[in-house]
Amino acid sequence: MKKNKIYSILAAALLFGAAPALTSCEDLLEKPSFTADDLDFVFSDEDKAELYVKGCYRALVFSELWRPFIDPGVTVISEDAIDGGRPRSANFAYDPILPATATTVYSQSYKTIESCNVALKRLAGLHETAKLKALKAEVTFIRAFAYNELIRFYGDVPAAFSPISEQQDQSWYPKRTSRDEIYDRIIGEMQDCVDDLPWFSESNYGSAPERLTRQAAKGILARICLYAGGYSLRWDIETNDASSLHFDRRPDEARVKELYEIADAALAEVIGKGENSLITQGRDGMSPYHTLFYNYCQRNFGVSSQEMMWQIAQLGESTNSDFGIYNGQPGCTGGTFGTRKTLQVKLPTYYLSFDPADIRRDVICANYSITYLKDADNFDGTNCATTFSSIMPGKYRIQWCQAPQAAAKRNVDVPLLRYADILLMYAETQNYLHGPNDAAKAALKQVRDRAGIGAMPIAAANKEEFLETIMQERKWELGDELLVRGDLIRMNLIEKEVRQAQQDIKDLSDRTGKYADVPALRIVKLQMSSCEYGEKALTVPYIEISDPAEITKLTAMKNASTASNRNKHNQAVKEVLAAHGITPSDSEVWYTVNMFQAWTSTYNKNSRRCAGYSPAAITALNIGSTVYTKPLASSENNGAYPDWVAGEYGIYHGFVKNKTEICPFAGKSAGHPLIDNPNLTQHPAYK
């Protein structure tokens, strides 16, 4: 009786719009009950069954994926992970007791799997048509995607391929199942049905690729094959002995090669089909990459779908999310965009890793925050230049978006697959199978050509070096698209990249090594913001100053309390600009920024004051307070690194090899999921 009630609730929720979470039987039983007649009605014909299938997408993405798990390890700092609280999982500091670990991944993924199991069982009872076969294939891929999410976060997980209503009571508490067994099953199922899906051009799904089509499914098949054949943290799930923990591929080398061959063939077919391509032409004065993400945020999917192959719909009141808040709003302090905080900051070393000619850098990394100039009430907005400690995620910035549904409902679809990913995965499969051959290099070069760095030499002396080249390109191209963390793990680069990121930020703080000549001082142009949705703002124009005499001239000001001091500093700015061939018009204002100091440093506040910012406007941004208010340079901090760099809770401090490559389950004291399933065993390093 209990099983049938839960089963019916899930079916009705998917069709009629509710969103129950599988937290405990008791919680579900408090909801209104539905009968088996509901499912009979839902699956009485293809059209109603299709509504159910559309509902299966709804629990595939959730806030936990972009806060705090968006890209920990190499590209981003989580503002609220530095104080040791629950978000510290962004620093790999997992704790099953708090809990500081992935929890929604578990509940939502199994909710999706059960929904898919129900669909596959019921669809089998309808008369088979081409449309019905496509629906079954769609559900099969959704289920496979959910299993891959579970495995990449938790390793071996319980497997269920039939609805709860059909399971024996003892099956309600399944043990961990070998990830290799799960992968082999879902990959085989995907291979069997992928060609039952329509190509996007034949789908009649509209301009938005919010449902799986054949090309998207082949891309997801390839991605899951790369996970299945890649590296992961493993242990003996029978003994659950911590001494068995090891980081490796599955032991069957022949099967690993076969998985790469499956992926390679799928990717080659997508490329050969020619329906998708990189956007290589800009529009309305924007670069191609800017054009892609501006139109994506504006929901102009007729433009972005040339490259965007699968995205999860987020629109309206009931199907929406906070995607684009913590990872997209550049610290607004008021006005039309409100005062929602940004809680992620791009690592300055990630920002500096881009070639200055790379058109992707200023899309992914916003070098400004939206704040007012003089009038907080009427909000005369500006794109105010930030320092190395306050560069924010820019791909989904609020200026590019449509007006949101609500403060926490941004109307920004969640991207899951792009054609650029197809090309980079193809470079990877070719490299694994044949080494860094011409086909592999050509695929990577397509991505670089669009980025404006096609002339950059491709490091490809051997398979290992070229794999690192591909991973670097993935960081530049696919940052903030929910992929980098998993890529680093499956490529066996996670430890190397995390340790390098930790060392690089220290070197930048000390201004040594490859960062010894990074200019500290910039002169930036005051840029007003319309503070209207659809604004195409990209970057604050600037020049870098490295000449010692010019630096002395520009840093002579000690305070900006008097008009005389402000005028003197502004005159020095004009003189230096003139030496660089820039003659500002009477309406233009330029001001200096010390990139290694805190945004709130005396010098930076004085400089903004000279540019016309009111005393109140120069004091704070809406980015949290643990990173941007601290100087990056150790020389500006009495010779010490700021806490977010090397303090107790500094970046990625929790990373431990053979432990933190995957997450523990929330412990029993946290109530989920170990308390719900007494047969589950904990990650052995957290017992």
C-alpha cells in the first residue's frame, strides 16, 4: 500500500506540476494520495504520455550543481566557503555531519530515475509508433544522465531499473551497485535507442533545444562513455575497507578502449551531420562568444541553438531556478537589478590564464560590479571596475537577461551540452585512440579559432601533454557550465590542478614567477550602465600601467577629501593617458585601480572619489565580504597571504587525494540518505 501511494504521487506530480522530493516515506504520505487510475489516465495515449516525459526533465538540475559544485578546483572561489560553514564543500572540505556534501544530487536524481522507470514501464504498454519509440529513448537518456550524476558525485550507488511498485520489500533498501555494471547497462541501453530520437531539424520542438534530440543524445552518450572509461575514486564495496581506496580506471583495458570507441563514433556522427556548429559571426557589435551567451540569456534561442545542443528549461513560476544569481549577477547594489549578492568570485589566476586576445575571457569573467555613482535612490548605475579579488562570473550576468520571474527565479535555462564540447570531446577520444593526430588538433583548433587564439601553439608532444592541452581548453571554453570538476577527475588531473591552483594564487600574491610582471595599476574608463535588461555590457575599458615614473605620478594622492587633491590626481591621469595615445573627451572620466589591493583600500576608494563617485558609493559591493575586502598581494598584507588564499579555510584546503574526489553521503545524524536506507555504506574515508 505504501509503495503504491508513493508511486501514484510521483506520477501525478510529474503530470500536474507538483515537485515532491524523495526525502522519507512519512513526508510523502502526508501528501494527498492518488490511485493507479491516475497513471492509467496519464498513459492512455501518446499525447498525455508525452506530457509525463516532459516532466521527467524537471529534477535533472538544481542549485547544488552551481552552488557550490560549479567548478571547484581551478576557476572559482566561493565567498561563503571561506568561513567553514556548509558551503565549504566548494573547497572540497566535505563533512557528512553538518552536512557539507552533496545531498540534493541524491534525492533529486533518484526522483528522476523512479519517474523514468515508471515511464518506461507504462510506455511499453502503448502501441508502438515512431513517436513512442522516441519517447522511450528520451526517457532512457534522462535516466542515464541521472545515474551519471549520482556516480560522479558518490561513486558506486544503488541501482533501480524498475518502478517501486514492482520491487519486493527487500529491494527498498538496496546496497551500492558497481558503477561499472551501471555504466555498462545504461550505455548499452543508450546505444540501442539513440537513433529512435529525431534530429533537431526534424523534431518540431521549436527553437529551444530543451528536449533531447539525436545529436544531443549522441553527445551525452559520448560524455557518459568518457566518465565510464575515465578515472574515479574506487574501493571494495563488499568490505568497505578504507585501505582499498584507490584512484584509477576500471580494470578491463579492452572495455575502456571500447568505451572511447563508442564515444568517438557518436561524436564523429554529430560532427559529420553538420546540423550544429560554433557561432563564428558576431552580431550588433558583439564578438561571436558574446553573441552566443548574450542571446542565450535573452532567450533568443533561434540564435544560440546553432551551438547550444541541450539546455534545461527554466521559465515561469513553477519551472524555474536561481541559476544566474550566485554564478551570474555582478554584485548589484540596487536599481532595476536589485541587491542580490554574488557569492562566487573568479580566481584571478584563471582570469590571467587567458590570452588578452581571447574573446572568452571577458564573457566568463566580469571585471566590474554594478553600483551607483552618486544617487542610490534613483540609482545612476555604473559598471564599476573591480580588482583581482573581485572578478565575477559573467556568462549569465543579469544585464544580459530578460526580466526575472522573481528574485530567485532568473528565467535562465541551464546549459548541458554545446557543440564546442562535442569538438573537445572528439579531440579527447582521438587522442586516446590514436594520439595527438591531425583530426584531434583540428577539432581543438576550431574552438581556438573562434576564440581568437588560433595561432597559439598546440602543446601535443605526446598523449599526456595533449590531454592537458585539451583540459586547459575546456577550462577556458566551458567554465561555469557544470563540467570542469568532473572533467578534472575523470582525466586524472584533479590533484595536479588543485595543487597548481593553490600554488599559483600564492605566486600571484607574492608577484613572483610567471606573475612577477603582472601590472598592479590600471587606468579604467568610467562606464555608465543603463540598468536595463538586455544591456550588452561586456567589460570596463582599461590600460595597464607598468612604467615606474607613471606609477609614482598616479599613486602620489594620499586622500581625496578636497577638490584640489581630486583635480590634481585627475590631471595626472590625463597626462598618463596622453602618453599612451588617449585623449579623453570632455565627457569622459578615467580613474585608477590598484588590482592587488582590496576594492575597499584607501587608495582605490580615493580614486573612485576622484572619478565622481559619492562617499557612500565607494565603500561596498554586494559580493559577500571574505574575499573582495582583502588585498591579494602579500606585500599589502604585512607579508602574509590573505585568509582566503592560505588561511584555515583557504581555497581548496579540504582536498585530500584518494578521499575528496567524490562526496560522502550525509551522515545519519543529518537524516539523509543513510537514515533512509540502512543498507547503504558510507564512503570509507568518512566512516
